[in-house]
Amino acid sequence: KFESDLSAHITLDRMDNNTKRLTPIPMPTQCVFIEKNGMSNPPNHTIPYNENSTRALSKKNRVYVLRDFLLRNYSSSLTSPSCTVLDVAGGRGDLSWILRNIDGIDSIIADPRIPNHRRLVKSVDFLLNHPEEAKIRAMEGLPTHQPLAKLLPRLIANHGSNTMPGVSTGTSVTDYVSVASPNFVRIHVDDTLIETLRTVLANNDLSAWDEYWDKEQCRIESNTIYYGGTEPKTARGDSDGTEKYGRITNSRVALEMFRSLHLIVGFHPDQATEASVDLALLLKIPFIVVPCCVFPSEFPDRTLNGKRVWRHSEFVEYLCLKHNKIRKEELPFVETETAKNVVLYMLDEDMD
């Protein structure tokens, strides 16, 4: 372990004669080395929470910030056994896996790609097999803090025994706790989906939905790009319209899923951002969306005050105009060019 009370934070000052100088500014910091085996030594004392720490900035931890926001604002509806969340463009599916296995919330991933939970499960395996390390990583306010470690006791309480396994047991999460992969539907959440659902809901035109579903699945199956860059194992179909790993394949099961949704969540859903908002407004259900990339070339018809929408701030304002009760806040993680933290949302009480 190496600790330092001061580090040199270099800034650039301009002097009167237009020359430049480097000025070191003392900044409190603390370093904790993590060994190759993933183990770390705890510091002698805690330090104030630092949003700029490596773990706080890491992409995999932002999902826990969104989870906290979701549970804080939608606790009453999420506690209902019939509540179903749609995780739009959920990618690997970490949010849905956490909601299902830690919080007992049915969250379905809607993404053209097949989700991949292996990295998350591997992290749980490591923490289960290294309980002392898990205790260190569960401590907030330290550079080693890992939100998953703090939630591990809840995962065990919900799906396993109350006793942590020993360090040398070689325990696998699937051996020790009864976790389950969330259901998912391979689909593009876009204007075509919105307009098809609008027709179906207005006229109960099931043939329109079946036609859309067949075309969409052909579109999906022609896509040979898999999440993480590796081809997944072939799934086996089941009679209930789902496949191994929970894929929804039956058109009517998928339609009923959309009809029974209670909340839509989109965390940096890219091209599906606007459609996520439109889908929630069509279904008259609340939503949480964190817009990120604008993709102006793909959506040239978006305009704000007579001008095309190009910037993130313009995109946020454009989305807010869709309903006068859309709320806006900032999530507590450091915003970057590729990871925006502005969240747009509506609550149950906001719906007309």
C-alpha cells in the first residue's frame, strides 16, 4: 500500500508578460494499490467521498447511480409484484440483472443485441469467494468502493443462505445463490415500433403487429454483430414464447409485454432515446431517460426554434417539449463528453 497526503496538481497560469508557468497546487489524495489477484489493502483511515476516483468514474458503476434514482422515485410502484420495467437499449443488461436479482423487480431488456451478464456474474463470484475483500469494497468513501459489494448481502439474503462462503471454496454464483437472467426481447425501439403500437392499440389490429414482428425479426437475425464481439450460444425455443436465457420470441407474448409495462428506463439509449420517451407517452406510463449522443445526421427532422438539433443541450430541451410535466435533474456522477448525467423523467402522478 502507498499513501500520500499531497499530490501536485499542475495548472497553467498566464503572467503579465504573456509567458506561462506551471504552478503546483496541493490536493489531498490517497492511493490504494490493487494487486493482480484483485485484492487490496484497506487504508488506515477513510477519506471523504471522491467523485473523481477511478471506481466512481468507471462506466460499470454509473448503473448503480441510476438504480438508486429509480428506487428513490418509484418505490411505491416498483414494490408491486405485477410491476414490469422495460430497459431500453440495455446493452449487456447489467441494470436489469441487478433489478431482478437484488431488488426483485421484473425488468425486461429491449435491445437488438443479445445481453451478456458474464462480467457481472464474474464480479459476484469473486466477491463471494473473497468475503474480506468484499467488506473492504463495500465501504463507501474509499477509492476501492464497489457498489456491487455493498449490495452483496442483499443478493445473498434474497437468493441464498445467510452465511458467506469461505475464501477457498471456489464458489460460483450459480451454485450459491439462485439468480436468474432477466428476460429480453431483440427489437429496435424506434418510430416504426411506436407507429405500429399506436395502430394496434387504437384498432386492436393484431395482423398489423404480426406483420411488423415478422419484418423486425428478419431485420434482427440479419444483424451478425453481437454484444461484446462474440457470437452467443444458440438458444433453444420454449413453448411459452421465450428461449434459453429468457429471450421473448413469440409475437403475441411480446405485444402483451408492451401492454403490461409500468415503467420505461433508458440509460444512454443512443438512437432509441426519443423513441423511449414517445413510447412511454403513448402507453401513458412514467419513464426515466438519460440522453447522451444526439446523432443529428440520423435525425435531420429534429428542430428547435426553427433550427436543427445538434447539441446535447438542444436535444434535452427538444425532448422536454414533448410534455409539460417532464422533469429534469442531474445524476450524481461526473459528466463527460461520452457520459452525460442529465436525467429526464416523469412520475406516476405526472401522467395525464
